[in-house]
Amino acid sequence: GDKFVHIVYQFARHVMVDGVKNFSVGTCIPFAEAVTLHPEDMYIAKARHRIGYNKLLQILQKQDVVIQEYEKKAQ
């Protein structure tokens, strides 16, 4: 349900932040500064966030349908 989607979203966000930490090593932009940077256009940033969240939700819903069909066939 909603709680599961939220947990998966938070996990994906954590993984992304870890990736940013790793990629910022050796660059001229430290991690703390990279995290606090704001995009120039917040509307575009929010739109990308909504698209990513909706795409994740669609993937999870499709996966749930496949699992339910598999379980129904297994019975």
C-alpha cells in the first residue's frame, strides 16, 4: 500500500544520496554543498520529482499485479 511505496521511495532516495556522496569525492563541489544546491527552476524540479514518483508507483503497481496473477495461477 501507501506505506510500502513511501518506504521504497525513501530507500531509493537514500541510495541516490549515497551515490551523490560517492560521485562528489574528488570534485570541486563538496557533498554538503551539492545537497544544499537548489535548482534554478523549482517548477521543473518539482515536475521531475512528480514524474519519478509516479513512475515508481506505476512500476510497483504492475509488479503487484504480476505477483497476484502468479499466486492465483499457483493455486
